[in-house]
Amino acid sequence: MALVLLEKSDGVATITLDRPEAMNALSHDLRGELFDACQEIAADRNIRAAIVTGAGERAFTAGLDLKELGEQGLGAATDQNPARNPCRALESLEIPVIGAINGVAITGGFELALACDVRIASTNARFADTHARVGIIPGWGLSQKLSRIVGLSRACELSFTGQFLDARTACDWGLVNHVYEPEDLMPMARALADDMASIDPEFLKAYKKLIFDGYDRNFADAMALEKRTTDAWNDNVSAEDVEQRRLAVIERGRSLKS
């Protein structure tokens, strides 16, 4: 029985973690299936955006399967191989990845949410970094990413207490972009993915790479990276192309107003 469901439709792939009876916990087998799904998406040139969510309304994912971890050892908590590290699997995708957080995202599940490029949440969503409570230091990026997204003091509060953060507060803090009623979450995720998928795919991949490569640098180096990337890309763009796209942007703006 599959633990990860992959659906493709009109340029958008939807990945669903499908262990609702176990809060979609990231077992060894589920992580392997998630990697396979990401590999399939990467190989499909028709896919321009991806959505990641959990089955049911209780959990996005509760993180690593702690029972399995206790039996097999703690290596999975720091393994960087994308075949076993779901965060690296998602981060390897060149296309935009939207996290549709439909329930709790705890510890490793919180890290998986942070691996998504854009996060939206249902009113059922809650986030918790319980690493301190279970005595395992994170190995999938939470200790560095969270403070960069919500600020150092807020990240310290979450990580040093293990307290849950509700969806509305997560939105206020900039952790998620939007909060929807549970029944509206996936339709809104799909609408957002469709919007992204309407952009030229090669441009979108290049732009995503620039944003994330720059985010890993100091500001001066990131600005220099943008200059090099811009010069190389724009040398291949004609004035006619720009004019056609400018007219398309104007028309799109008019259609959104109507």
C-alpha cells in the first residue's frame, strides 16, 4: 500500500503523505517513496509546480516515526541523503514547492514544512519544534531556517519551549503566507500552483535558483550574484519578447479587475 500519493494535472504535481493513522509520520519507507515522487516530478518536464500536503485534517506530518527511530537508531535524524532525508528531496526540486499545511507539523514535520518554498495553512494547522523535548538536535535545517523566517527571539521561544504555534499566529509571524478554512486549503493551493505554473518554466527555475543561492550568501555577495545572473539571462531576451510579455501583463491585470 502506497504511503505517498502522487497526482499530476495540468502542469501541477500534488504529493500527499498518506499515513493518516500514524499522523503521516515520516517512516523509512515513506521517506523513500517521497524521494521517488520527487525524482518522478524532476524527470517530468510538463510539471511546473508542486504541492505537498498530508492525508486527512489532523496532521501535515508528525515528523520522524519515533518508534521506528528508537528501534533503528538516530542516524535518520541527521542523514543528508535525499533518498532518506525528505527535506533534501523537496529542496532538490527546481520548480516551486507549495506546502499546504493541513494539520500539525511537528519537529521533523516542521522541518519538512520549512523545506517548502511557500507555505499556506488551514485553520487546523499548528507548528511545534519539540526537539528539545525529545532530546534530539535537529539535523534537517530547522535550527538555522526558523530564525531566518520568524526572527531570532521568536525562534528561540518556540525551540526552547516546544510550545505549539497556531495557524493565525504563524501567519502573523511570516511563517505561512495565508490561512484558510480546511475545505478551502487545497483549492487555494491549487490556484496558487496554477498561477506559478503559468510562468515560463525555464525562467521560473532560474529565478528560484537565484533567490535561494542568494539567500545563502551575505548581502554584497548576493547582489553580485544577481548582477552576474541578470547579465547572462537578459543578453538572451529580445525587446520584442519584453514588449509581448508587457502587453500580456497589462491584459492579465485587466482580467483580474473584471
